[in-house]
Amino acid sequence: MSTIARLALDRGAPPWLFGSALLATAPHALHQPIWLSLFSGLLLAWAAWLWWRDGRLPGRWLLIALVVLACAGILLEFRTLFGRDAGVGLLVILASMKLLEMKSRRDAMVIVILDYFLLLTHYFFSQSIPTGLWLLLSIWLVTAALIRVSGGAVCRPLPTLRHAGTLLAQALPFMIVLYLLFPRISGPLWGLPQDAHSGKTGLSDTMSPGSISDLVQSGAIAFRVRFDGEPPPRQQLYWRGPVMELFDGRIWRLHPGPTAAERIEALRPPVSYETTLEAHSQRWLLALDAPVTLPADSALNGTLTALSRQSVDQRRRVALSSALSYRFNPDERPPVITRNLALPAGINPRSRALAESWRQRDASPQAIVDQALRLFAGNEFSYTLRPPLLGDNGLDQFLFETRRGFCEHYAAAFVFLMRAAGVPARVVGGYQGGEMNPLDGYLVVRQSDAHAWAEVWMAGRGWVRVDPTSVVAPARLEAGIADALPQGEPLPALIQIRADWLRTLRHRWEAVNNAWNQHILGYDPQRQRELLSRLGLPDADWRRLAFVLATLCALLLAVVTAWTLYHRPRRDPASQLWQRALRHLRRRQVDCAPWETPHALLTRVESTQPLLAPAFRRVVEAYLGARYGEQQHQLDALRQAVKQLP
């Protein structure tokens, strides 16, 4: 190995290394700053240009200056040289820079190893099917580059690629065994903590005009749900998130104090289901309103929101059950009632006056709620993602002037009116509805299904859901966001698909992605225990797992070794005797290059080892005769000549 590493690269090897480096680094352009990708690309292009022109590689001091420049840029960009983003960026730059000092096979081996490691880092950012397919292609080419570098110019392109594919196929059984039996950690294998400045798309813990309408313009999947039985009607699918009780005149916020759920009474049998949440970096589990059974590491708070102990920073699957008809806290505590009646002083006087007139006319909370819903239903209010900007008294402007808004406008205005009329009320954020995928039976809830509604408290009944959007745009609950909004609204194209064949194609792709997420990425410790139980190892600890893993890997290695030995090319006896003679020369400090002809080697031996030359001449003559003359007669002569080497 050391002799090979010192050998210079032949001219045909660098293009393989350029191609493997490009495949290993290109996807990082989707996640890194533009300048970093351009800098890396320029380094790679520079190295390729120097190879093409057979130019001189840059000196050490220039390379050191480039390293310092790259480190300074990464430090300014990420404020650190450590962590996921900064570390991967630095690795991309250094791998590209290594191409500028590629002189020997040792340098090429370092580049190949860096490429393998860079392929691993792609899973830090994406674990999708396209990423997996790209990495399969990349690792195939990187392995071919390794073979090309090790074999020299005798390796032709197609046999090299075929050899690399064979090696990967031989590694596949080991990969499957390790995937299934290697002790799993909680969460996906690549579930690293996110960097401090990388956010996730999803519901916020505050609500202001435009916050949810901005979120709705994303077609990204928020979570998937599989029901145990027939799914409930779409109108009942309210997925509960943050409940906002504090209002400063513009922004609704969560109450910061600790709260605990007091009493929830299910009026009908609950619905059981399993939710697969995408990472949203918050604690809420987005359970169907209202949750009655939760996972062990979660709990209900005082506003009926299901919360995990830790934020959901990676895809997570949870089993839940919810009562669609329920009664919650019919005897609410006085501090909660007071908090949900509070309003900032001196804002929205027209709305206050209207609500006061309702209270004076009829003090019944239900009558006040009905009066507010009639206001929204009969005054030409419109449902839109592009409402006009509102000023300091925004709710007055919305209710009496613009009358154009999205769900957050209607929920906020309704809650303000209720509080001004003396009815405790609060804003609930979450999602409403979802789209059933007929191919895999999962309900898909997207960011475009984000919604806000209201809750009012009535003595004896507890907290009651009221959705003012339902009277302004009934289609929002019945058919979805695309049917509720007029043409020309800025919805994602994914949501506006009308053609049946396009919708079917989308369903197929999402079903494949869901299967990938559920069965491959979602293979967690619980699923591993279920598999081991079916294999007869219900209580396997890490020691037993290690024993089973080692045994299976040993058996696989024996099978692959036997298969390789059986299919190895048969070397003729003359070549075997010639190789024995070459080993004898190496012991006498004579280097034998693979491409050197027997006569050329003999000439060199005559000049460097004259005492050895006569015996080696007999070996060369016998070898050439055995290869190209009478086989058996010359083989005996070759065998005798090799034995007589001093």
C-alpha cells in the first residue's frame, strides 16, 4: 500500500476524482450560502483547468492563504467553525481544495475518503427518497474512482463501473442486517439537533394579522394521520395547537404561567388514531380536538393542548385518541375567567360599543355569540389571503370598513367582541381538515390547512368551540382552503391541482414518501423490538443483539467469500510461476511495476543486479515460451528456472 501511495497519478485518474467530488458536494448548494458554493465550485473548476492544461499546481503558501480565507468566511457567516452547518461548509471547502494539491495516489486516496464522508453529511439536511437515490449514484461513482486510482491506467471505464457495482451489491446484505439489528437510538439515525439559527416551518406561539395567511401559502406537509376505523367528517377535524389568551392590541400570545388540565368529559366514544408529525420545533402534538389519551411523555395543559415534554425537532409518530364531543372545565377557575376577559384600554372603541349594545340587549352568552355570527354572515365580509393593512384600531377597521380578512382576522375580532360583551373567550391556533390519500389511507394535513378559531366559556357547558370563519366561508370546512378562496389567491400550486391525473400522481408520490418515512426512517427502538419479538427474541438486550449481529455478519462474510473465490478468474500456471519470480526479485530490492514487460525488467536487472541476471534470463525465456509456445514442456523449464533463482 505504501508503494502504491507514493506512485504518481496517471493522467486518466483525475477526471474520476473531479466527477466524484462534484457529485459529493453538489447537493450542499441547496443548504449552504451562495458564496460558499461558488467558492467550492471555482476551486474544483480551477483544479480541472490545471489538469486540462497540464499546469503547475499552486504552491503551499497560496493554499494556506485560501484555507485562512475560507475559515474567515465561514466564521463570519455562521459565527462559529463548529456545528452542523459550519462544519459541513468547511469540509466542502477543504475537500475541493485538496484537488489543488493532488500529486500522488496518496492524495487521491484522501480525496476519495473525504468524498465518502461528504456523502454521509447529506443526511444531516435531508432524508428523502431523492437524496437516497442521489447518494446511491454518488457512492457508486466514488467507489469506481477508488478502483480507478488503485488499479492505474489498466482500469477501463465500463469494467471499473461494473466492478464498483459488484462491490456495492456484495455490501447490500451487510447493510440490511446492520439496519435491522444494530441497536437503535431514539429517533432517526441522522436526527441531529438543529443549529440554533435554523428554524422550522409551522405554527407560531403568537398570532397577528397575516401570520396564518403567510403560513397557508406553503404546501408542505405538517403531519399525517391514520385512523383506527372510519375517519370523522371533515367539519369535525380541528387539530388543536397553541391557545392564546393574552392580547396587547395587535398580537395574541400564550399565557406564560404553568397550567394544568382540570376536567374533560367525553360525551361520545373517543376516536383512536396515529399521527406522524413533521418537525416543527414546538412542543404541541396537534391532537384532534379534544385529546383524552396521550403518549407517556406528554400531557394536557390547562387550555386542552397536548404538549410533549420536549420540542418536536424530528419526525415523530404518536398514538392518540380524542373525543369529538366533550365538555371541558364547566366550572372554570376565577383567574382563568378574568384572564380571558381582559382587553387593552383605549383601542377599537366602535367594536367595544357594538359588543356593549349586545350585552345590554341580551345578557345570555349564547345569544351574544349568535349575534356576532350574524354580524359576520350578513355584512358582505369576504375571505381572502390578501387583506388590506390595518392601523392601530385594526379590529374597528376590519369590522366596519375593509371587511376582508383571513381566519386570524375573524377569530381575533370575534374574541375581542366576546370579551367586550362580558363573555370569556380566547383564540385557538391549529389546523382544520386535511386530504385523504386513497392509496395508503393516510389523512395528509398541510401547512395550507393552518387555521384559527375561537373558544368561549359558558357556565355549565365549559369551553365551547366557535369558528366564525364557518359563517363567512363555509367551503373552508366542507371542501378545503382551495375551494373557499376566490380565483387568483396566492395558494401553492400543489393545493390548486384540479386535474384528476395530476392529483393521482401526487397521491402516489406522497404515498411512496409516507412509506419511506414510516418503514425506513421510522424504524425506531419500538419497531425493532417488535421485529425481534417476531424473530423469537422478545427480551433481547444489547449483548444478545451484538451476538446475533456478529453471527449473521460472519455467515454473510463466509458466503460472500465463497462466492468470490468461486468466481475469481483462474490464473494460468505460467502467470503464477512468473509472480513467484517477481516476489523473489522484490526480496532482492528490485521494484517490479505491473506494466513493465519481461524484457524491460530483464534489462533493468542486468544493470542493477548483474549476479542475478543469468538466472533471471532463464526465467524470462521459459516464461515467454510457456505463454506463447509449447505449454507443458516450457512450464517444467519455467518451474526449474524459478527454483534456481539465487
